[in-house]
Amino acid sequence: NAGVTQTPKFQVLKTGQSMTLQCAQDMNHEYMSWYRQDPGMGLRLIHYSVGAGITDQGEVPNGYNVSRSTTEDFPLRLLSAAPSQTSVYFCASSRGTGGSGNTIYFGEGSWLTVV
Amino acid sequence: AQSVSQHNHHVILSEAASLELGCNYSYGGTVNLFWYVQYPGQHLQLLLKYFSGDPLVKGIKGFEAEFIKSKFSFNLRKPSVQWSDTAEYFCAVILPFSGGYNKLIFGAGTRLAVHP
């Protein structure tokens, strides 16, 4: 049981380049989300999805796109990387949108540096 | 605005000292509460969670937390810390978000350093 799998684990980008962070879960969870973690700021929600074909913006969506064509996959796209997007990115999934009984599972993180 | 506040950004303790990390949230409705731990170079791990029932919740590795609704608090405690507890600790709350969905909101984190 792989849980939540993120790739790549480490990536260095040049300013202006685009890339996609991959996230896959094998638990048939409806709810998936992307967070970025920055020192002193905790984790901030970028985008989330409550099911295939349904996505919405979180707290800090600018510069990122997402899509949810299948239940299993929730890729995060950086369209034109900026140094401000240097961060650690976490994908998460849960059975529901959060609430009683719903445990949230996190991937191992993707360390992204934009130079 | 809905938020989660962790009072201490850095805590330094000696082994065997007692630990209490504060967490307050600003939302008047029903909440689900979590504490996560992140060891150096690793991903987030769930320490404990509160959904309902007994407000004193016991988690892994000897940690516990108490939900006090009147104080909007969910403080994390451990009677005797070990060097291996050195990590960053995040309080998190599930709060309503737009469109009728919920989101998991994190505090800024507390870095705990335990000296032998």
C-alpha cells in the first residue's frame, strides 16, 4: 500500500521554467490537496480537489495550476517558476473533505528550488 | 479571519523536562484538531487528533493534547521529553472553506530542540 506518492523529491528550476509535481494516491480518496511549507509560515493550502473533475483554489493559488482527471492523480503545475516558489510542497489526501473520522495522509514532500 | 496560532516558535529543553506547546484557533463552530510532527528531513506525521468525545487525547510516543473549547485551545503535552523528540510540531484545524468544503489550516509551527 503506497499511500500518497509524490515525485520528484528534489528539483532545481531556472526562473521562467515550467514543471509539474506529480501526486498519486492508491486509497481511492476523494479529497486531495497541495500545500507549500515555508519557514515560520507553516503549511499553506495552494489548491484542492474534492473529486475527479473538481478543483478549487486555496490560500495561495497564484502561479500554480491543477487538474484532477482521475481519482488517483492530482498534479501541480508551475507555469513560469519564480524564486518565490522555492519551497517544500506536500500533497495530501483523505476520504472526505475533512471532518469526523477522516484521517489526512501526506506525501513525503517535494523540495523545489528556483534559481 | 479563521486562523491557527502557535505561541512559541522555538523551544529549547533538556531531556526529561516537561513539554507544553500552545495552540489556539479562531473559529466558533465545530472543529477537528490535529498535531503533526516533522522530524528533520522527513515528512509530516500525525501525532494525535481530536474529533469528538474525551477532550484529553493520547497520541503516539507519549504525547497527549487537551481540547478546551471555552479557550479555543488544543495544547500539546509530554511529561518527559527525549532527545529524539527534536522536531518541528504543527497544530492544525479543519475549518470550513469556500463552496461548502473544508480545509486543513496549519499553525506556523514550533521548533523543539531537546538537549541531552
